[in-house]
Amino acid sequence: MLNKIKHILLLFFLIILFIPMIEDKIQQIEFLPLEGVQEKIPKPVLGLRNWLSGTFQENYVKYIEENIPFRTWLIRLRNQIRYSLFNETSASKIIIGKECYLYEQDYINAYLGKDYIGEEPMKLRLKQLESLQNTFKSQGKDLMLVIVPGKATFYPEYLPDRFKRPDNCKTNYDLFCRLIKEYKINTIDFQKYFLDNKNKSPYPLIPKCGIHWSYYGMSLAVDSMITYIEQLRNINLPDLKISNYVTSNIPQNPDYDLGNLLNIIKPIKQPTLYYPVYNYYVNSSHTKPKVLTIGDSFYWNLYNDSIPQRLFDNVQFWYYANSVYPESFTTPLTISQIDVKSEINKQDIFLIMITEFGLGNIGYGFVDIANSVIQNNTSNYVPSNDLVQSYILRIKSSEDWMKDIARKAKEANITVDEQLRIDAEWLLKQENSGLNDRINYYVNAIKTDPEWMAAIKEKAEKNNISTEEMILKDATWMAENENPK
């Protein structure tokens, strides 16, 4: 018995002696980095003040948890168990539907009408949009509104049963479709087009584990947009013809973007996807207009397939009417840092791409920005009181939102109207320009962390994009998924 104890103690001490070498070998093993990015925790520096306050101990525990061996693989293993056994995910805002179809919560909210703003706010937004379109038309410019499809509305049959849509449901999309007939706004509704062709299409229009349109679905949309622009401007755009489609069961970026965010070990099996192969022709008879696109991540499918680069004279994109591309690929740049009026004057066409969950704020603030700089003859944008009032109306249209306003007003010992204005101004700031500081923060955090940069470079290579683009994507994701303070 005594010898057995001695052997156990000897083995224990040998393990302790070899721990540094074991850790060194473990750190040399490369694991697939986690998608969605997590804020890196720096190693805390010991000091008398932070020791006495307890912050050193707290931060050191977080640091150890962040850097335990096999952490990435263990997280993926945990997520795989949750997904495979309990049909659950640790990913924020991602919902697992039937037959492993993945959704984002915002699109489900839009499908269920949880973000419904009411008739008067929608009329106000459409009236402002029509006014801006008329202003542009008087200057020889054109504005187009493109409604892109929402996955929950397109695939309601795969939603979990708890998201059953009530018969009397009011949605911003249904309201928009009813009211848009009263306004002469240049509009292409791909939500309706995709739904009409859902059962006719030989290939998936929206991927199973992606949130955007598929590359095949996008190719149909591009063809329609080309025809629409040519008729609107009476011009002949360069010819962009599809020679054939390449089939693949391995999704291209971003057709598996929601699947990647699950951070599981075994990828979810996908149906066959079809990717277009384009032939491009341009000659002296073709016109390439200057186009400013305002929208969200749906634009990246177009950019990845070099659609704007081939059809237009520029590649100008204002992400959420805030981050300016392509400049932001190199250094973060926002509209608050540029001469907005000068940029607007350069353009021939303004293409506003909006999802159904963005219909509560059509243009993500661009309409107000453009109207402001044009009417006030200024280069910079200053929010008007009318815009704050439109956000107040938006909040008032939601019974649950107003209950939350009343609760917060009581806790802060102020009136409901005061709290209502505080929330409206906060929402205005967040939707129009509030992300910039946090995006810049995460860009700097990534670039100053060697391990984080190594993971970014690996992801960039995997997604076939530049390192700078991957940094911006991850930094933006981090900023957008923060909980507001």
C-alpha cells in the first residue's frame, strides 16, 4: 500500500514537472478559430491598488479561462453537444428551426410583426423618401428602393412551433406594400419576387444555413436591377451574362454564415447550391453610372461576385448609412468624417437596399442625412427634431415597448414623456452613427493583439477575402452585438 502511494506521488510530481512542456506542445496545435469573435482579455498586471480592490483576481480568473488549453475545441464540443442533443445554440440571436434551418432573431421579429411601427410613422418615412427622390430627379439623379428577402417570411414552414404567426398579425412589410401605392417611389420588391418563385426555382433562393439570398437568387435579382436601371436612366449598362452555374455542396461565403456562428465541430449538411459564372462585356456604347449603395450585409454578396465593380463607375457603399466603403477596408471611415454633400453631388444613382426588418427606418438614416445637407446647404448632417419625433412615434406604436418605457421612467423617477424622448434619441444615435466608436475600438483591439490577428488572417484566407476586410467584418460584428449600456 505504501509503495502504491509512493508511485502515485511520484507520478503526480512528474506531471507537475512536465506541465510547462505539455502546455508548450498544446499551444503549437492549431485549432479552427471561433466565428463571431470574442473580445480578447489581456493578462492583468499586478499592482497594490488592483490587488486590494479585487480587480486583479477577477481579471486574472477571466484571463485563465480565456487561455486554457484546448479552449477553442472544448467550446466547439460543448456547442456540438447542445446542438446535437438539445437542438440549442450558444450563438446570440440565432434560432435553430426544423430540419436544421437557421434563422436570425431580427427576421423572425419582422415576420411576427414585433417591430411594427404603425401607419403614421411609415407614411412619414415614405413621404420623406418621395421628397428626396423628387429632389434628386430635379438634379438629374435617380433613387431606387430595393426590398431584399427576409428568411423567416420566405421559410416560415421551418420555424420552430413557438413562432407561430397570429392571424391578425400586422407587419411593417404588409403595411409598406399597402402604402407604397400612394407614393411614386422607384421600387423593386424582391421579397415578393422570391415568394412568387419559391416553388418554381430549380435552385435554392436562400441557403439553409445562411441569412442572405443565395448567389443564384442574387443573380436573378441582379438581372432585374440591371433592366430597371437601364429603363430608369435610359442607358445601356455593360453586359453581364451568366455562362453557366457551378454546383457545390460546400457553401461559399456567406452562404453558411449562420452555420459558422454556431461554432460546432461537424458542419450541417447542405442541399446542393448553384453558383453563377459570369461573362462580362463592355464597349463604347455602354454607360457606367456612379452609384452610391446604402444598405446592410446583403451588399457583400454583390461585392464578392464583383457586380458593382463591373457595372458601375465606382464602388461606393455606405454600410448602415454609417461606415464608408471601400475606404473602410483600409482605415475605418464614417459619414461623419466626410463631406456628405460633395459625395452626394458626385452620384448618378442612389440605391437603397433594405430588408423587411429595416423597414421601420427605411434607408437606415440616409434619407434624413441627405435631406438635411441638401435643405440646409451644409456638408455635415445635424439630426432634426422631426426625426426624433418619428422615433417617438415608432416607440409608441409598440405596447410592449411602452411598458418598458414606463418601467424605466419609474426607476429613474422621471416622467414617461422624458424617458420616451431619452430612448428615442438613443435609438436615433445608435441607428445612424452610434456604431463607429465601438467599431474603431475593436479594430484597434484586433490589430494590437498578435493572437487575434493570427486568427483573423486564417479566417480571411478561409473566406477568400483580404485581412483588412476580415478585420472590419469582425469588428463590426462585435460592435453590433454588444449589449447597450
